[in-house]
Amino acid sequence: MSPHILIDQALEGVSDQGSQSDIGLLVQELITRLYTDGAITTDEFNHYCKRLMEACQRRKEAS
């Protein structure tokens, strides 16, 4: 499966209020691992980190 699809699905999980509370940390680990493995570029890494930060902020505001 494409790393981009994996990250997109994981980011959708962060938006789900019913998901586990540490989902943001797990997604951060996934993004970092894919970056260090060379599966995504630096620009993609920055893009996904920004999306994760925004999703975590929305989740925090909703709770």
C-alpha cells in the first residue's frame, strides 16, 4: 500500500473523536518512520506533520 494512503487513513483516524487518545502520537511515529525509511520526501513529511498538527488541534478543541 502506498505510504500516502497509509498516512491519509491514519490522519482520518485522528479526526475521529472515538479513536484512542494517543492516536496523534501513533500517527506522528508512522510519518517519521516513513520519512526516515525514505518512503516520503522532506516536503511531504512537512506537509503531513502540518496536517497532523491541525487535526490534533481540532480534536483538542472538540473535546
